[in-house]
Amino acid sequence: SRWREGGVGMAAAAPEPDDRGDRRQRTAALLNAYYGIDAAESKQQQQQQQQQQQPPTSCDTVAGNVLDSQDFDAQGHFDTVIGCASVAEVLVHANAIDADVRDLDGDMQMVVHENYSKFIRSMDVQRQMRESLEGLEPDLRSIGSGFTRIAEHQRNVEGATASRASKVADLLTQQKLCKKLQVLFDLPTTLQRCLERGAYSRAVQAYSCCAGTLREHKHIDSLRVVLQDAEQQMGRIRSALELRLGSEKLSGEEAVQSAVTLLDVGCNAAFVAERFLEGRAEASRSCLHACFDDETQAGAIAKPEVSDPAAPEAACKVESPSTTLASAALHDACDRIATKWVPGLHQTATGFLQIAADHESVDEKLLLAFTTLEVQELRSHLTHLIKVKCPPAETLVSSISTVSKSLQLLPAAGQFLGSFLGNIVRAATAAVRSNAVDLMARELIQLHTRCISGSFRLTEGLSEELTRTESALAGQAEVAVNACRGLAALTAGDVEASQYLATGIQDLLASIAFAFARITWDCIGREPLHDVAPSLPACGGNIVSATALAKVEWNDDFGLACVWLGRRWDERISHRARSTAAAPSGGDGRGPPVEVSAEAVAKHAQASQQATEALLAHCTIVCGQRLAHRFCNALAASDMGAGALDTEPEGPSPVVEEVIREASVFDTQLARILNDSRKPRSGNHRRGTFSFQKSAMELDLERMMARKLQAFAPVPLTRGGAVASVLRIGFKAFYEYARERTFDKRSLWQLQLDAALLAELARDFVDTEDASGLAGLLAEAVASGANRCTQGGVLALLTAEAAEQRCEAWRKNIRLD
């Protein structure tokens, strides 16, 4: 308390404040102004009373809770700190307040200095503005006097012209009327200029603007003449528009504009719509022809003509179209169609709908008929291109898909799109079918070339070559079927197009199955049998291959090779193609499987079987005719002269060894082709030469049966039956040639011994029944020669024992290798 009393006393007895005290008072005043102490004295007293009732707190707590508040009471705070704090705490608190006050004073000085600088600059700006305004004062006064003079002159002008304003207005009105009349009188000339320039829209617009006024005042002679001239010009414009509307050189926008102009001049809407579609049809065809350029449109791939039937090598060198060129041709054509032709068609449809709007006389079915005809024209071009180029299935699918997507933008596309895709698929399958059969024909032509060279005759090379050819044919068939199944991407979701594709695949399988039969009948130059001819489709479209195959030189090895292929055609080639078509798609986009009925499979096998039999029969005929020619030459050279009439033959005629050797070669070839080897005969199978010991009735019966024996009887697919057919043709010719000659005793003996030796050797190649028939033919030839012998007739023949001994001796010298 002593220190408190002393402190209060010191404060009360303090001397007058010095400069520092004045500064503190100024600072306190600033603080009071900042905190609003003077405005809240009553509130401070209440807070002081509340603080006295509360328990004492530390200086820091009071400073933290009161000193920073907006309603801070400095006197109350001082009393509180002095009353509750120690001397050390009061000193610390005083020092802290002094530091804060110094900081606040520095901040205030900085703010005052900055504001003072701004104030000085603003004063400078104001002074400069005042000086500038004082300099502008003469100019402002000059402007004010100018505006005054302007207003005065305006009042003078208005006063001078006020009396003539109504006259000027009347004259302006009359000028406008005169200009309108000038436009009316110049209307025919304006229409003529528009007609010469082709500005038909402007002409119609001018006529529409003036025609109403002219008709309204046509009782005036001059205006009636103008109206007549204008209508005459509009008639010419209408004719020009009708002619222009049908032009193919007109763009789509110009055609629509011309049609609308015709409607504006009062033409019949139905006539305008029909004329519009006629012109657009011509333009569409021109654009379509441009899409298929000369190289694509001409399309026909150069195929050399095979004029020499004996030169199949020329046909073998004809190569199929390049896959790359075919793909590029189709892709470019379809791209041009999708980007040029289809947008033009869509523009035509839009223009027609614009013409038909608000015109009930226009039949909207005309648009569907127009679009259908144009799509049919497109289909014809595409089918021709596909037929000529035969592009790969992948390129075909992608290109036609591009065209199909663009066609979907046309009105009522669903009514013709399915038929379009179906016909494209049908053309594609037909092209694949034609190309596949053509490649098969080419493969057979190559086989013929190798057979002509004779590089693998009667060797193992023949079997290897036939196996390679068969594998190539089966591969071509499988590739063709897969190509057709790959077209399923075009028909997805379209029932009509899918049916076309299934039918096309079935036709392909039939063409592959009947390809051998058709090629075989063409090769041997014969028509198919009546019961199979309706079943054989027209296979292949390549004229070169078909012509070359039909005109090739006949070769026995080639004929027998085709027999080998024909026996295995249905099993190895047709069956493989059918299996490929019936295989599940497996998610590879090949479409659903296609199966062939059992009845169709039976027809396929029957056609191949009959064609193979016909081919083997042709082989036997060719070989038998060669034997007949040898017999003819041998009989013609059998005259030995008068000095050798009683001389017995020293050996068989050369023709015997030639005939038997050729029969042996043919037998060996057939054994390899038909896999029917000849079984060796035992030594006791011979029954004598001709059995002349028989009765006359038995001999007459055998000769009668021999005479009735058919030389060109059907040939079975067996080695023995084919060799028997060859020998039967040759021996029948031998018999017929013998009937045309007369013999002396020696030539009769030669005939008898040759016939006996032939009959004996033929038994090694044929069975017993065929051997008996062949022996009967030879016996009839000997009997016919004996009846025409000029030296004893039948009595001039050698005895059976003598003839058998001679033949047995000669037989040992016959060499067949």
C-alpha cells in the first residue's frame, strides 16, 4: 500500500508534461479516437463495476481480453492493472504497451506520409487542369458563337423553303411513280436480257412483281401492249426452262431452282416433277458412267484367241486377272459411287420432295420408281464389273458395304436395298463359280500339256502328277466355297439377300460337281446323255479355256488321267466342297452353313460316273480305230507276188506284234489308272486255236454271233472290259476289211495264222467270255477270206494241228516290251 500511495502521490504531484508527455497525450488521443472511447463512457463504467465485482486476474489475461477489444476503457484498465499486479508485472506491462504504442505511432506516421504524397499529387493535377481549362476558354467561346450562327442560318433556310416543301413532296411522289412506270415499260426488255443471260429466276421475279399491276391496268393501251410482250417473253423463258430442266449437264441445285421457277410461272406441278426426274435420270446415268471409267467399264480382260487347236500351250499361258488390279478397280468405282453418284441421287430426292410440297397433283410414287430404276442401273454396272474382274471376297464385301451404307440415306431405301444386295451377291457367286470352273479347266489344260510331253508316261511320275492335280482342283473348289461364304457380311440381317447367297452357294457346289462332266463331254466332242443333260449347268464363263480344252489334241495318257480323276471326282473334290459349305461358321464371318440334299448328291455322283464311262469309251474308240487302221494297211500290203503263191508264211505279219504290243501298253496304263492289275494266266487255259473240228452248224452259229457282235458296245470301268472293247473294235474292222478282198492260197494261210495267233495272245488280256467273242470275230474273218480265195476256197486252209504248231512256234518270238 505504501508503494501504491507513493505511486498515486507521485502521479498527483507530477510536474507539467514535457514534449514527451505531449506526444503520449497525442498518442492516447489517437487511441481513444481509434477505439471510440469517448462515445462509450457509460458502457465503460458498467464494465468497470463488473470488473470490481469479479475476482482479480493477471495482467496478461486482462490485456489479452480487454486491450484489443473495440470498447476498451483505458482508465479502467489502468486501475485494474495497478490494483491487481505487482510492480514487476506493471513494469513489464507498461514496457509492452510502450512498444505497441511506438509501433502504432510508426504505422500512423507512414500512413500520414503516404496520404500526404497523394494529396500533393492530386493538388498538382488540379492545378494543371485549371490552367488547361483557362487556355481552352477562347476556343470554347468561338465554338459557342459558331453554333449560334448555324442555328440562325437553319432558321433562315427553313423560313425560305417552308412555302415550297409541299411542292417538293409532290414532285418526289411523281418521280417515284415515273420510275415505277419506267420499270413496267422496260419489263419486256428486262425479260429479254434475262433470257439471253440465263437468269431465269430474276426474270420470273421481275415478271411476278410487275404482272399484277399490268393486269390491273390492262385497259390502258400502252400497258396492255407491255403485258402482251412480257407474256410472250415469259413463254420463251418457260420453254427454255423446260428444255434446261431435262439437260444432264445441269447440276442438282440448278435443276431444283429451275423446277421451282417453272412452278412460279404457273406450270403444272406434275409435269414439272416428271420433267425434273427425266433430266436427273440422264444426269445420274452420266455420273454413273463416269464412276466406271474406261478401264473399268471396258473391263474385258485381254484374252488371246487360240486359233490353233493343236497348240494348247497358248491357252495354258493365259493367266487369271490380277487380284490387285481387280480389287483396285472395284474399290475405286464404289468409292466414286458413294461420294459422287449417291449424293446426287439424294439431292434429286430432296428436290423432288420440295417440288411435291403443297402440290397434291404430284405422285410421290414417281420418286420411288425413279430411285429403283437408278439402283437397278447401278446394279447392272456392278454385276458386269464383278463378272469381268472377279475381285476377292474381302474387297467385294468392303466396297459393296460402302455403297450400301450410302444408299441407306435415300428415301424408302428398305424397298430396294434387299433386292440390290441380293442381286449383287448372286452376281458375285456366279463370278466365283465361273472363275472356279475356269481354273479347273486351266488345270486340266496344264495336265494335257504335261501328258503331251510324255515326261511321266508309264512311270510313277504319272501317279504323282495326278495326285498333285487332284489336290489343286480340290483346293480351288474349297477356296471358291469360302469366298462365297465370305459374302455373308453383305447379307447380314436381310432375309432376301441371304436366300440369294444360299442359292448361289448351292449353284456353286453343283457347278463344281458337274464341272468334270461338262468338261469331259466338251473334250470328247459329244453331247451329254439325255437323262443327265438337264442337270448339267452352264459351267464357267471363260471362253478361252473352254475353247482351248475342246480343241486340244487327243492324247491317250490325258484321257486315262481324266478317267482317274473322274472316278475320284465326287469323293475327293465335290465332297470336300460340300463339307466346306456345311462347316459351322465358328464366328469367322462366313455365314451359316449350306447343305446339299441327298438327291442332289446322287445326281452329282451319277453325272461324274457317266462322264467317266463316256471318256473311257472314247479312249477305247480312239485306240481301237488305230488298230483298225493297222489291219487295213497290213491287208493292203499282203500281196507277195506270183512267185510266192505256194510258199508257206515264214512268220506272223508285223501287224500282229504291233497290235498286241499296243494292247499291252493300253492294258498296263489301265491297270495303273483303274488300280486293276492283270492276273497271270496258267498254261492250260488255252482251248485250241479255232476248233475246226466242230460241226458245220456250230461254226455257222459262232459266225452268226460274231457278225452280230457290237463293236462300240458300252465300256465298263474295268481293265479287262476296256481292253476287250479296244480289241473288239480292231478285230471287227479286221473282219470287215477281209470281206472286201480276195485272197490267194498264201495270203489265206497268212490270214489264218495271224488270226490264230491274235486269238491266242488276246486271251492274256481279257476274260474267257470276251476272249470267245474275239476269237469268233477272227474266225469269221478267216472264213470270209476262205470263201473269197481263188485257189481252193476253204480247202486251201491249213489243218488245225499245223496251224497250232506254227502259232506255238511263232508265239515264242513275240516280244511285248
